[in-house]
Amino acid sequence: MKKEIKFSEAFKELKAIIDSLEEESLDVDELTIKVERALKLIKMCKEKIEKTELEVKRILKKFEEEEDEES
């Protein structure tokens, strides 16, 4: 089983990939590998952001319900 990478680690790795792509010193094989990895990291980051957004909405809804009950 793969260890899940943290958002900050994924973002840092993605930035490193972008920096290496900007250097334009990659051969075609490296480019393909780095682009594939970047796409996986982007997808993972997007999923983590969406999951976090849903969790925050759930927490806010719970808070609002508790506020209504206290009123």
C-alpha cells in the first residue's frame, strides 16, 4: 500500500517539476515522466482540496445547527 503524500509535499514536488520543465534541459523521456507525475499530483491536490471543502462545509453546517438549537 502506498503512503499517502501530504498536500504540502505534493505541492512542493509539483513546483519542483515545474521549475525543471522551465529549465528546458529535459530529454523527451524525462519530460514524459515528469508530466505524468505532475498530472497525478494535480489530481491528488484537487481531490484533497475538494475533500477539505466538503469537510469544512459539514463542520459549518453542524455549527449553524447547534446555534439554531441554542436560540
